[in-house]
Amino acid sequence: MTGGTADVGVERDGPVAVVEIRRPPNNFFDVDLIGGIADAVEELAAAGCRAVVLASEGRHFCAGANFGGGGGGGGDRGAAGGPHLYEMAIRLFEQPIPIVAAVQGAAIGGGFGLAMAADFRVAGPEARFAANFARLGFHHGFGLSVTLPLVVGHQAALDLLYTGRRIDGDEALRLGVADRLVPTDELRAAATALAGDIAASAPLAVRSIRQTMRGHLAGQVREALARERSEQDRLTATKDWREGVAAMAERRPPVFTGE
């Protein structure tokens, strides 16, 4: 079965489906893209799909929101003041079936948050993960307040969030950000194989176990997103935010002043 939209493709083979982001090469997201992913997973779950692979076309998994134009929103709202990006993001945590992210290239900023919303991450050695928000002058988002320390521990999460540094596939595996590390040309197959292993288990049992183990995340993430969104709105009015975005566009180190 195939379907989806121009930006979000869906291919289902029996109990496993691949939901593919189709905005290469960087696969920047906005509220419509995240909503499209959530729609696809919801429809697949309702149709009896047992596991989903979240993948991307092109060189990078997802480079987050596109701040290249200097705007503060990065696509935070849809047309005509529609739902906020994070109202769509929370839906990914409310899904009843497991999601396996296949991460090639960069998963940066909100793209890192998107990868961490999945149950598992299969990555290539050259994958790069970074919660680079502080290097842009504002607060992290996409529920990383909950998902990152849950996986890597509190201290490692502080390191990644305070410094905004990038980690490669090997370090991601050591920290637990990546659950499998495979050659890039085997990435999609390995993620699909993991999803297939999950789908081979009793579907009612898997959904029940997932609810026990991850059902609390939606509520925790919803609360965290409210704080993250508020702080992002506040900090995008600062000089440091403007400096961070300008430095990124000019490919130079930022010079922050605390203003």
C-alpha cells in the first residue's frame, strides 16, 4: 500500500509501514509537515499497522526548523494562525504503535527532538545529532526536556543542551541516543527489520506494553512543551537570538552578550 502527500510518503508492506519525509536535502519541518506525519501514523494505527519506520529522503534525516530567513517562528503555525507546531508534535507521543526512526546525516535542533519522539533510533556512523538551541540563543524544544534525559541520563542531557555540541553515530550509540548503528546503505533495511521484529509479536500485547512503558510520556511532554514554547517565545525577542541566527547564516561563531 502506498499513499501520503507530496511531503509525507507512506508505504505499507503487511504489518510494517514506512512514513517518509520528502523535503530533501535538509528536510526542514513546519507545522504542516509534523501534522502530516502524525496524520499518517494515526491512520496506519487505525488500519491495523503494527509498527512504523520514520525515514527521510535525501542526505539528512531532519535539520529542524528553517531559521535561515531570520524569523522567530520557523513555521510554528500553519496558515491563517492555525495550530502551533507543538500541538502537532504532541500527537506523535500519543500514538499507540511503536515508531523506529532511521537517521542518516543530520538530526539537528527540532530534528533531534523528532528523532527522540520515536521509540527507537537506527543510525549510520556519519549521523550527527545536536540540540543546538543554546548556540542559537534560545531554549530547546520538541519535548527534549523529557525525552533526552530519559534516554541519556540527566547529566549527559545537560551537557548536550548547555553546549549544543554535535555527537556522531558512535557517541550516539554509547549514550543510547542510537539503538542500532549500521552502515548507511543498510539503514532503511535495518530499521525495517527492527520494526518487523516488533510486528512479529502479538499486536495487542505490544500496544499494551507500550502504553505501560511510554503512555505517561504524552502528559509529561505536553507539560514540558508549554514551558519550552513559553521560553522560546521569550528568548526570540532578545539580541542573543538575533546574533545566534545571524552567526549561523554567516557560518561564524556567535558573540553573545546576555541581552
